[in-house]
Amino acid sequence: MSVHLGTLYHWSPKDRRLSILQHGLQVMAKPQVHSVAFPWVCLGTTPSSAWGLTLAEDQQEVEVWDLWQVQLRDEDHVQVLEGWGPMIREVRVHNGLPADRVWWVGERDCHAGMALQKKRRR
């Protein structure tokens, strides 16, 4: 049985934008957030689920993050990680995704968002 995953999302530091526009999302790219490079591209089913996969809130070096929309094809090597029940927690693609299948959606100022959350807690 074939399953259509629909639109998937990936967050990356803004300083990677030009490279992603030129080359797409690559496996084993030099890590900026994690300490090791991964042999997959990590995707979420929504922008917020993809954000949860970044560990961005633990990283102070990256101020602005880009959101990318990704289109998969049948030939992609995909691994779906389940969450609780039928929910998809993460989609890992074990091959690069060329630039013609990756679209820049927008950006998020991580520090502004955290400052607003702290202000709301007071």
C-alpha cells in the first residue's frame, strides 16, 4: 500500500538559505545546531511539529530560522517515525532533496519569540 504524506516542513538557520536555494536540503550537511551530522533530512508534518524537531530553543547562536516546504517523490528513501497512536512524529529522508522540491515559506526570529513567551509568563 502506498501512503501519501502530503506537505512536509523543515526549519534551518537563515544563514543556510542561499545554499538551500541553490542545492536543496542535503544529508550529512555540516551541523550548526547538533554536534553531529545526520544521514537524513528531518521533516515534520506541520510547521510547529518541524519546529519541535530543531532543538532551537536550546540554541542561542541562531537568531533567525527559515521554514521550508518539501515535496517528496516515490523514489525518496523515507522513514516515518510514529508518535502516539496514529500520529507521525517525524519523517526522515535518507537522501538529499534538490532545490526544485524545496520552497522557502518564511522566517522566524527565535529570540523575539522566546522574549514574548517570557513576558507572558510574568
